[in-house]
Amino acid sequence: MSVLGSKYEYSDAAHLYATSYVRNSKAIGVLWGIFTICFAIINIVVFVQPQWLGDTVSSRGTGHFGLWRYCHLVQDQHELLCTGRLDDFSTIPSAAFRAATVFVGLSVIFVLLCICCLLLFFFFQASTVFHICGWTQVLSAVCMVIGVLTFPAGWDAPEVRDVCGPNVRDFNAGDCSIRWSYILAIIACFDITILASLSFVLGTRYVTLSTAEKGFPLGSIYKGEINTGFVPDTHSTTSRKSMNLQPVMLMPQPGSLGGHVPADNDRFSEYSNRTGRSKSRANQVSGNWIYSRPVQSLA
């Protein structure tokens, strides 16, 4: 009896854990989708903004550089002239800048594809969609990291030297400093890495719980969460083992010495209702005895 009781208690605990996890995973999944959209916005901003590297107070020139676009102050003028086009890579200052442009652009494409895959939640299982989005986020993260690491290799370009001075070289900004777009790109690398890991965790845990639930009865009894007046046949074994049946109590009616007890004087337990069945049973009892139905209570 103790072995069976522990089995049912383990089943109920597993169902409670699964229910709690599913409820929490939905909230986490919504946050994961929101942060994925936020990363896509950040990715697009750092891709188009020419604020990866810029001049300082001690710089020889005035200007700032992005992945594929850079702006510099034209001599004898007071306005910045921005050059660089995506459809003409020859306008990009260095080969490292071109490579960084390609990889960060691929990162943007992969994250936009991940956002489109969110619509698959309406057609496929959640675990499958989480894995698909996870792999697209991994590709986006790899491309973003490569772009961030490749960009400093182009700081020795002549256009950069005109602004940052002769001391500038690969991975050394010289008299210039990194700008907010480059810092935001570094933060985005950590962001997409965490999102990709979370996507795989959600998908894997969903599969594990779905597989584990197949070994448990679908209708486990939870204390305080079922109608005690109705127990279906599928739970008959469980209910019999988890309920304590009190013995039938036969009580003499005070003040009566014998004879048949009228049906109107029948008494019932405060936990039961008077029915025709109980009335007929009471009429079958001889002497001054009345019948009380057993009281069932959950263990």
C-alpha cells in the first residue's frame, strides 16, 4: 500500500511540476520573443549608423566611421561629407570594413528570418519552432561576433589615418575612440548568445516534459481540486487507495423501546443528502435503529 501510495504521490508531484513549468515557460517564451525583436532593432541600428569609430579632442582631423559609411570634414568647409554605398563596395575604405559589413549584414538577415519563424508557432509544435529559431540566432550571433572582431583590422586605412593620426593601426585607434554603435554591437553579441541558449533550453525542456508525462495517468487527483461527489471509472483505483472510508454507524434512537421507526424520523449524516435510496434502506432496518451513509474524505 505504501509503494502504491508513493507512486501516486510521485505522479501528482510530476504533474504539478509540469503544469507550473508550462505556465512559466509561456511567460519566458513571450519575453524571449520580445528581446529577439529588440535585438533585431539594435542590429539594424548598428549596421546603418557610421558611429563605430570617431575623432576626439586630440585627433588630427574630424570625422567618424561605420561599417560601410564614413563621414569626414572637408577642408575649408564646415560640414561633414559622408561617403560609402552598399551597392558599391569600392567606396568602403578597407577590406576589413567590407568583411565586417558582410557579416553584420548576414546577422541582420538571420535575425529577421528568426522573427518570421515566430509565426510557425501557429502551425508546428513549440519545441520544433524553438529549435529552428535557436539555430538562426546562433548563426546571427556568429556573424555578429565575426563582424565586431573584424572591424578593428581596418583601422590602418588612409581615410582613418587622416582623422586619427599616424599612430593608428590595426586594433589601435590612435587618437580616435570607439563610439556608441561599436559598444552597442558588443552588447548585442552577448544578447543574441543568451537568446539562442534560452531558445534551446525552452525547446529541450518542452520535449523532456512531454515525454515524461506519457508514463503518468492523465487524470491524477489533486487535493482540493476535484469534485468529491464525482469520481470517474478511470480514477476508481486511485480514489479507493487515496480515500479513507469510515465504518457504517448504527445509532439507536433515544426514547424508543421498539417497533418500526417511521421514515419521517430518519436521520442522516450532515455530509449526506436524503434520497429515495437511503429512505428505502432505512425502512428495511428493524427496531429503533437508523442508518447513516459512510462519509468519504480525501486522504
